[in-house]
Amino acid sequence: MSMSTHPGTATGTGTRPPARPQSGPQSLRWLMWRQQRLTVVLWLAVIAVAAVAFPFLRSEMVGYIDSNHIAGCAEISADSRCQVPGMQQAVANFRGSYGLLLKGIGLLLLLLPATAGVFVGAPLFARELESGTWRLVLAQSVGRLRWTLAKLVTVGLIGAVGSAAPVLLYRWLWQPSANDVSGVAWSSRAFIVSGGPTLIATVLLALAVGATVGALLGRVVPAMGVTLAVVAALQYGMSMVRPYLWSGETVLIPQSALPNDMWGFGQGYLRPDGTRLPIDACTSSTDYAACLGDAREYSDVHRASDYWPLQGVESGICLVLAAALVVFLLVRTRRSL
């Protein structure tokens, strides 16, 4: 799109015409970098700190486990090797220090989607719309779809790469103590999302939510507040349906007696004819034993081998939702701007 010539700038007057604004892939990439460089720098700084600190922490953990010979031992273990005097206390000490630290890091990573959605996704279009700078950008021969897509791809790449690095580092840090020694099980809230691709997919969904809310509201602060609420609701909702995203199995073992590699997500009593009773079905009965009869306590469980199928289904749901929001944004941008 050409710009009008100001008076006195015609050729021959001795005054150079104003420079034509650059456009094209290089200028658009430069603009995207300029707008997101602070985000990239901060994200790289966090990753760099983790990349330096985690090897030292892992080395200390491995050293403690090896020196106390507690690899594979839990606080309550049927393994005779783990019943040697002092070993249970060593496991308890490990959990009280390194285990709590592992859990804290995992829970901290769960804040990454909301952080990305609020501080990166929500201002992505809301700031441009609120300040009116989108008109200036589109006046530089940059199409609407191209501009929108460039912004979405930029933050998507930042989100994907920036979240993949801490996920891999955290999984590597968790591996030596795994389910048993640290008490941070594969199914725990601190690891089941933070230690796999689900976190990456959730970050991308959060960015898409923030960008969509920002484009709809056109104001940064309200968009950040709404994005926080929506992302928190999505994460809570996924945590509620997560056990049912992949078929589990039923075992006749009380949840309190399940091994560490099993995730119990349902329990009750099972009669010989297959009838299931809620866990509290007979609590109000005057004859508890007669009420239960020959029913046995059961648990619905996922084994550790279900981790990756659960991750795949949940990641797929998040990516489909994110893609739907991106398509909505592209269609809306083309029609409204």
C-alpha cells in the first residue's frame, strides 16, 4: 500500500522523498521478534536457570539414593531389601527434602499455562486493538491474515519450545527417584501433567485462549483477567475428567493397599454378581456386615503403562481446542478488521 507524497518532496526540489516503509517476510519477522523479544529473553533465562540448577540437584539426589541403597524403596514397602534398619528413615528423609522440592517444582510448572495465557496470549491482540497500532501495521502492505497468522505462529513457537525444555528437564530430574523414593508418583498432580507433552499442549491452548479473549475484548487488563479464569477452569476440568480419558481396570484391592505404580481413581464394593456398591453404601446400616454380605472392596486403577495413552488423549484434546480457536481468530480477523 503506497503512502501519499508530502508537499515539497517532488523530484527536483532538492528534497529526498520519504523512505518507503519496508514490507515482506523479513520486516514482518523483525516486527514479531521486536514485539516478543522480552518474552523470549525471560523464558530463556528461566530455562537457563533450570538447566544449571537441575544437574546439581539430580547429582545430589542420586548420590543420596546410592549411598543409602534406597533405590526403588518406598516408605511402606514389602520388599525385604527395603526393611533393613535405617532404610525407611532414609526414605522418609529423602521425601522430606528432595521429594518436597520435586513436588514443588512440578506444581510450579502447572502455573506455566496460565502465566503464558495471561502475559503473552491476552495482550497479543488486545494491546494492538487498544492502542490502535494494528492500523499502522496493516498500512504497511501486510495482509490481515498474514499479520494475524504471524503473531499466532510466533507465540506458538515460543510456547511450544519454551515449555518443552522445562518438561524434559523436570522429567529427567524426577527419573532417579520416580514413584517410590520421592513419593512423587507418575499419577500425582505434580507430575502427570508437568512431566509430559500435556503441559506443552496446555500452554498452546492457554495462548490460544488468551489471544482469542484479547481479540474479542480489545482491552489488555480485562483480557488478562478473563484469560486467567478460563485457563484455570480448563485445567481444573481436565483434572476431573483425566482418569476417564483412557480405559482403566478394576482390581479387588483396597486403594490403601495399591502398589505405587497404580493410580486408584475409583473405589467401592463389588458383589459376586457384578453389582457395584458405593464405598459408603453401608455406613448408615445398623448391620454393616450383613449389608455388605460377600461383597469385596474394589479399586478402579490405571497402571503406569497407561501414562502415555492418557497423555496422548489429553494433549490431543488441548491441541484440537487450540486449533479451533486459531481458526476462529483467523476467520474473525478477515471479516472484522
